[in-house]
Amino acid sequence: MAITSVAKPQTLSWDDFDVAPDRILDPGDGTLVDAFTRFDFDLQDLPARKIGHEFALADPNVITITPNAQVFANVLQTDGLLSHEQLHYDVGIVTARALAKELTHMRAPTLAALKTAIRDCCHLHLKTRAGLIQRRYDKDTNHGAIAQYQKVWKNSMAGCLSNDRADHLLGWWL
């Protein structure tokens, strides 16, 4: 068995977005945006297991990724905007997958050390690395306005999603 990740849903629809009354500033770069997609994650809180003299996460275990998305009132909900937001969500999916691989092999000498390592690993993948990728994606595509770069990112993400062994996206570590 292993630690795995699952996205619920896998593909976003406008029904997955909360409607906000006004546009807000993107916390990544301070620009006004029409929609904003983040992701939440949940790692099952199962008892650790002992392997020899070390502790490891329960196996099997699942990391669940869910959308945390907003679209702002009076914004035209286009396929292009949804496609741009989907890639933001996909970043959560692929970084969770990389996290799951690392957690599968994680061992620690004590339960406290295991908890610390898990917390640090989750932060590295789902906050630091995902955050860097999100900011670069928005910068390269000007929040989806530059079609050429949007296509480059979408093609690269499609390759990453289809390869369970992918550990980077356009040179960025997952």
C-alpha cells in the first residue's frame, strides 16, 4: 500500500466557486483579479505505525485536495477563466502527489519527530513550492491574459498530471 492523494473534484466547475461581491487583490502579486483559486488539503489523522525502531505514517493513508475558490460578482464566467483557475487547482493536485510520495518513505525515531517532519514536509510542498509555482504561473501568463504562455503552462501541466513520477513543473520542484 502507500500514501496517496485524491482531488475532490478532479475538475473544477463554476459551481465549485463561492461568489464574492467585489474583486480583490491577489495576495501573490497585489493585482486585481476576477477569480482566485487556492486549495485545501486534509491528511487523515491515523495512528502512526512502528517499523523496527522507527515511526512512520499509517499506511494506507490519503491526502485529499479540495478547491477553495472564489469568483467575483459581475464577472463573465468564461471557459478561459475557468481553465486558468483549473491550473491553479492542478498545482495543488500535483504537489499533493509529490508530498504523498515523500510521506510514504518518511521515518522518524520518535512520534514527536515524525509529527514535526510531517508538518515541515506539508509546508514545503503545499505552501512553499505550490506558492512559488502559483506566483510564477500568474506572472508568466499575466493571470491568463497571455494566451501563448497559458498554453505552455497547460501543456506542461497535462504532462505532469499524466506522469505519476513527475517531480517538477517547468523546472519548479513539486
